[in-house]
Amino acid sequence: MNATHHPNRHRAGAGVALLMLAGTLFTSGCALFRSGGDGELTARDEPTALQQAIDWATQQASAVPDEPYWPHHLAELYVRSGRGDDAEHALHDALARDPRYAPSLTLLSRLLYQDGRFGEGLELLSSVPIDSFPRGEACVLAADLALHREALGDPEAARRTLEPYRADIDWKELGSVPTYLELRGDDFLDAKVPAERALDAQEDAVNLNNHGIARLLAGDPETARREFQRAHTLDPDLPGPLYNLAIVERFYFFDDKAAQGYFDQYASLSSEDPDGLRLVFQTDAQSRVVRDEEAER
């Protein structure tokens, strides 16, 4: 599996790639980086325009001390500029102004998740009555809380957290979450339905990867391989599909050369190796050397 923080990952046999999933939530689930009066920011304008936007948001946050939007927007800009600590500080400012400001709860939760601070994320989201929020906001918060609970080793509690809000899920934005939770739960074969629904709503690399995992667990390695390949084509810099392709080629299609090639590509993107593939390929190489030496005798 393509993540290191979670137990029992070998059972699934192909990387669910939690960091990949978190990344998807982080960029698509909370509408980050919309302009807030500072104009659209483009790569051509940065970093000058980004700093100008930060300065403007800082002024607005000071000028309107009871309004949580401006420190929240400032946090969005800090995230964009890679200043995570400053973003976290700004989010705490927003929540001090309004402890129920859902956008800041969501963004802070995801920063904590990305940083591996799952206990803090759990504490943050458990401190507010999620069911008192409008259903759409409650669903997003429940999804985030579920991911923190899963990361802390309780996938069944995670599934129960999201269950009351499944009818409200925006499958384009959050579809990877129920898929992931099903894959991590005891009844992981149930991931087929949410995996397909998420993919129908949004055909992106994450959903293709997760659909491939669901198909592999259901005994369909051909479809799994095809989905992993499609995921890699859509996002060549996403490590998970490459790791999964290495697993499929090595253990299902017995193509050691293809498996090694995919793993080498994966290793250029990530150092994580939760299924121990590096050792597998090293052992394969040593075995080939021994066989070659014996053949020469």
C-alpha cells in the first residue's frame, strides 16, 4: 500500500494511496484559492501578486476584527505560497472569531491531516456538533472526521461517521472518501459501488486508481491494470498507480520486467514502500544472479 501511517495495509494488496487521497480532498474539497477581491492569481504574476494578495488580506483581517472570512482567505493564500505554519495560525484566528466557521474547520482539518496530525484533527472536528451544520457542510466535515478516524486505526468508526450523510455526498468532490473507507473496512468488497459512482461523477486519477483497487480485490486484475494505467496517463506524477501497477504485473501477470519498470518510476516519485516491493525486486535480482552462476558451472 502506498502509505505508511496505517496498519493492515498489505491485506488489500494494492495501494489505496492515502496521501494521494488527502491531496485530492485538499485541492478540490474546499474551493481553495478563489480570489477574494485581489484578482485572479496566475503563475505569471507570482510571487509578487501573491504577496500583494497576502498583504491585502492581512489588512482586511485587521480592519474587520469580527469577520472570519479574511483570516480564512489569508490562510488560503498562505497555503498557496507554501507557508503552512502561517496558514494554521490564520485559521486559528478565523476560528477564534467564529468557532463554527465551516470553511476554516475544513481547511485546518485538512492541513492537520496532510501533516499526519490525526489526533489533532479528530479533536478539532469532535469539538463541534457536526449535525447542527447545514447538510452540505455537515457532510464535508463528517468526511474529514471519518478520514482522521480511519487514519487513527478505526475504519469501522470512520464508516459510521460518514454513514448518516451518504445521501448528501457530492460525488464529484467527495466520492473518493466513501470508496476509500470501504476499501479500508472489513467488508472491502463493498467498495465496488462507491468506486463506480465516484468514477462516474469524476474521472480523475484518484478515482481511477481506487476503482482499480476495487476491481483487483473483486478478482478482476485485467480491469485493475487498465484503470491503473489510465490513472497514470492522466497524472504521471501520482505515485499510487505506478506502485499498484508494479504489484499487478509482479503478482498477477508475472511480468517481472514490467513490474520492475513501474516500480523504478514509482521510486523516482516516492520513497515509501509499504508492501516491501523493493526487497521483493532485490531478492528477484539476487536469485537471477545465483541462477546465472549455477548455469555457468
